[in-house]
Amino acid sequence: MINTNTNIVVQKFGGTSVGDLERIAKVANRIKRTVDTGKHVAVTVSAMGRTTDRLIATAKEVTLKPSRRELDVLMATGEQQSMALMCMALHQLGVSAESFSGAQAGFVTTARHGDARITEVDPQRMVAAFARGVQVAVVAGFQGRDEDGNLTTLGRGGSDTTAVAIAAALGADVCEIYTDTDGVYTTDPHVVPAATKIERIDYSEMLELASLGAKVLHPRSVWYARQYGVTIHVRSSFSYNSGTIVTEVDTVAELRTDNAVTGVALDREHARINVFDVPDEPGVAARIFSALGDAGIAVDMIIQGVPGQPTSQQMSFTINQDVISEALDAVRPVLEDIGGYAQADADIVKLSIVGIAVGSTPGIAGRMFAALASVDANIEMVATSEVRVSAVLRADKAEAALKAVHSAFGLDAVTTA
């Protein structure tokens, strides 16, 4: 990473913001307003609308298990389409703009296709473009290249991480993330209209909310921001109002003390793998989870059966729904060797409460569980930490449970006649 003194603003526009040509034109006008203040702008764009989903669906019409390398090459074309169209729209407004693929923008990543990690960002080409008079550098989000020059992608939501990494590399103090909401809310306002906008939130709380299903920011982008001291400003693409500031909050002077819970997150993208007929002896769990790790599969919640009890289900764990088949393939040889078997259950959701004071406030779990019981939502798995409590529920109880828990902790917006 390098630091420059160039007067640069970093902005990121997601798929909804650039969903069609009309919206691209509106975003271009917004970028021009920033340029007119005398600043250079580094813009990261996502693919238009549901382009990524359509590309994946097309690939699976060819083969149900497309090569991850070739899938990366295909999916990256969505962001490249957006960056080219954005530059054309800016040119139409008389703004000097150049497009950069992830590799051209200096992103070097690990070689794991579909879920690469950034190892280096060298923004020299963007810096050089600004030096010769280019006003806007438009970067394709979500992508880079590995050490061998292969195109890689950063996983769903990776454009957020691209933008924050650019801000860190260019020495920008703030990275503006534009979405279809005007900030970070106590829960998804599309599902719970009573959700309250949060004006300021600590990196730790935002990282938990993002990791637990809140769609407004990608978890890795928040980690990157905290690591390199980049303040994130989450704003609406469709208004000029102030949004939510994500930064390091002074827990003494600034932290809200009237409510231990900052927000509630709902994750619909997890599945549970249930493991049956495994012997209750040392080393079994190590073999199962080592196999998953070797396959590059991240495991979230884990529960173990009661030792010595006559039950055939000794273990369950949750993973992302996208890797169900890979997870089953990874553990199958181990289970066959020890006489066990596994089944996937995708009809679940994970609901979590988040707040810096959650772990140290008595009665938090009880209030959450009472709210779930009030809508007849049975708890199937639980995980806790200092800043969150998570519960796995059946999917058909998701929205009712979310609303009940949100209300139970006093997070509903106060309305007046």
C-alpha cells in the first residue's frame, strides 16, 4: 500500500445503483458533482442489477459444476461492462474518465477462485492517470489477479472490499459506499419498516452485523477499513442526505448506553450439515473439519451431540448454501471410512443480535429467546460471543422472528402523528 497527497474521493456504486442505463446516467451526474469541486474521484462499480446471477445461471446451463477458474473469468465481465458504460456516460458529460479492471488497478490476490483474498494493491496506474489529467478512474469491483496472472474474484459483495482497499492504497480518509438505502439500519428496512437508521457505528459492531447477514456492507470490507483506518460512509444513491458513518467509536464518549443491542441481522444463505452415526472418540471431529478446511470451506456454528448418549446424530454445523455439494463431497470419504453419513438442510435461517455490550449485559439471551417463543420460533442451534447471540431457526419463521426480536430490544423507530 502507498499513501499519496492527491485530493481523491473514493466512491462505490452497487448493482442496484447501476441497474440500468438511466441509473448509470444519474450516477455519472453525481460523480460529476464531485469532480466539479476540484477533486479526483476513484469509483468502484458492481455488475448491473442481477447480471452476476444471470451469468452463473448461464454457466450452469452448460455444466452443473463449472470450473471455478472459468466461472471467475465469466463473472468478472459483469463489472467490466459496468465500468465501460460508466466511463462512456461520464464522457458524455465532458468528464475525463478511464476504466481499469481489477488487475489494471493493481489488485493482486490469492489463487482461490471465487473467494480470493487481496494480498497487495499497487494503484500506480490510477495515480499516473490522475497526474496526466484524468478526473475519474472507474475500477471494476470484485476482481483481481493472482501471482500467476489468472483472473480471480473476491466473492459476493467483493466490490465493497475493492473500494475500501482503493481508499487505503490512495490514502483517502473516507470511502463512500452508495446503496439503495440511506445508511445502516438496526435491521433490514425492506423487511422491517420500523427499523431505525444508525448515525454512527463502530467497526466491531458493523463487522458482526455484516458477517451475520446484513447486506449493506461486505464483512471483509469492514475488516479492511478497520485494519487501515478508513472511515466508511454508507449513503443512498438516490439522495444527497448524510448516511451512516462506520469508524472507530470511543466507547466511553460516544457509545450508546441505553440499549445493549445495536442491531438484528438475518442470514438466509446458510445451510446445516447434519452428521450421523459417527463414533464418539477423539480425532473424529478433527478429520471431518480438516477435510472441510482442505476444501476451502468455512464453517460457522457447530454443535456436538451429548457424549455417550444413544443418538445417531452426533454433530451439526452450518456453512454457506453455495458450497453444500462441495462440503458433502469433502466429508464423504471420512464418513465412509468411519461408518457415518451426512445430510444437508437448507431450510434454515440464522438470526443474530449484535452490540458491543451484549456479552456483559445480564438477561440479553433470555429476552431474545422469549421474543422467539412469542412467534413460535423453535431454536435449533445457538452460538454466542462478547458482541452477539445467534440462533438457527426454521426458514418459515424468519420474518416474524426478526420483527419480534427487533421490537423486544426497543429498536423500532419512534413515530409521531
